[in-house]
Amino acid sequence: MDNLKKLLGQRIRELRLKQKISQERLAELVNMDRRSISNIECGNTFPLSALSLIAQSLNTDLKNLFDFNCNAKNDKQLIEYITKRLPELNSDQLKMIYRLVEII
């Protein structure tokens, strides 16, 4: 989970900088404080409830927020990786994956 938080934080930061939006401005757009945005980008928190607003504020969709490095893998490799990792997840993590898949 920590790795996912870090990857998501890096991706949000990457998209924010690409849009030339400051942390302060993104915080205003999603009704959070700047420190919360910083914590998200550092991978300290996972903003499940704010993801939709963050994506909207960055002019992207939820799917794009989670596009870390999967472009380097083909579909078969992605499915194999996901299938391999699923048994390692606890109940809360599985529920989160379920919700993410439902969103897509």
C-alpha cells in the first residue's frame, strides 16, 4: 500500500506540474489545505475521497492518475502481475481494488 501511495503522489505531482498548478492552487480547487496536498504528493496519505476532485482539477480522469508505468508492459504482463499480487492483499486492500475497478 505504501508503494501505491508513493506512486499516486508522484503521479499527482507530475500532472500538477504539467498543468503549471501550484500546490496552493490545487488545494483551493479541491477544498483542502496545501499541507494535505503535500502529504498526498509525498505518499504519506491516500486521498480516496478526494481522488475524483483531484483528477477533475487536473483536467484528467481517474484512470490517468493511476497510469504510473504500465505503458511499459503489455496487457498479458499487466494481468499476470495483478493476478500474482491479489493473494498478498488483505481484506481492506482488496476492497479498495474492487472500488477502483468499479470506478473505471
